[in-house]
Amino acid sequence: MSDQLIRLNKFLSEAGYCSRREADRLIDAGRVTINDVVPEMGTKVATGDVVKVDGEIIGERKKDFVYLAFNKPVGIVCTTDTRVEKDNIIDFINYPKRIFPIGRLDKPSEGLILLTDDGDIVNKILRASNNHEKEYVVTVDKPISQTFIKRMAGGIYIEELKQRTKKCEVRKIDTFTFSIILTQGLNRQIRRMCEYLNYEVLTLKRIRIMNISLDMPLGTYRELTEEEFKTLSELISDSKKTFQPKQQRTRKSRR
């Protein structure tokens, strides 16, 4: 770590332990210590400080990060808290290094989700103002009308969240199936939009995140390719931190 002071949540994310958002939760819960003292939110880490989470020492910031694309099955929960959820994404993938998901995909949903040990990239990809596209294929319980397509595309006011969804691209695929491209990630957004229009979602699959498409079998993962990483880097280049891919990346698949 450099001699410059760094915020504790940023230290944990760059050490590859978790995202900054998750780090804030850990700090608030009193699970993080600096030199065996529970710090306040916003505390900074200095050279020589010993940072621990649940008593485990967290090391220096990493430079060699892992970036995975995973085809999540229905029933798997996107959480890193393996103590709470039995069917969690971390235990399912069983990757040899500590990784965490970038964003979430509901337990009843399937499809593409990215995982990494680079905490900083999580915030850039999730930043709604960057308008990063996520594409889904959805089946519903009754025939899709043109009114349904038009209203979904124009934005739906979600009462529980007290806000209207952004305009988006919606295309009818067949009688019961449509595709939708979102640039925001509200909680259960597509399901809530459909519910408002009296449709029930039967299946929901994410098939693309920005330039990365779903192309692996269900329940397997692979590393991002050089070309994917280059394009992804360009798409988030307006963020404060940039990153470079590894010198050599090969496709892998497990499970």
C-alpha cells in the first residue's frame, strides 16, 4: 500500500475483499477493525495499519484481478454471505480465490452475472448515470399486446420504490416472450413493471451486460476475453479509476 491515506471501504475493495458498498455494511456492523480497534465510518487507513474483517487480516491492494462471466441458474442467490444463504453464488462456483458478484440477479431469475475480486470496478459498472445496458429475455403468463410493449418502453411508476422507470427498449419476440434493455437496476424492476400491467413473469433471463453476452452453458463460468475486457474498459473509461487486463486470459469452465 502507498504512503497516502486511503478510506477504509476503498482499501477493502481494492484488496479484493468486497465492493465498497459491502465494505460500508461490514464497517457499520462492527466487523472491521484497524489495529484491533473498531473504526468509525469514513476512517482512513495508513501505511502499517493492520486491517481485519471478522478477525482475518486483509492484505495489500491487488493488481492482478479476476473477471468472470457466469450463467447463473434459477435458485442461486447473489450474495457473498455464505453463513446466511445455503444456495449462494460463491459456494456454487467454488472459485479458488475470493470473488464477489457485480450487482445482483434475483433468485428466481437466471443468466449472465459478472464476478470479480476488483472492488473498484463494481462501483463503476453499477453507477446508473453511466447508462450501462443490460438485456433480458422474459416470458409472461398471457399474450403480449402492443399496449404492453408501449407502456413498458415508456416507463412505469413503481409505487414501492416511489419512482418511475427510465424509458427503455422493448421488443416482442413471440406471443408470450419479449426482450427488454435496461439502463438502471431497480430492485425486481422487470417483475414489478409487469405486475403493474397485470402480467406475471414466468421466466427471466439476462443475456447481456454492456458488451458481454451470455454464451456459456447454464451453471458454468469463463474469464472475460481480451477483446471483451478492452471494450469494457472503454465503456467505463469516464470513471475515476481505469484498469488493464491480464497479459494472458484463457476461457475456463467449471461445474
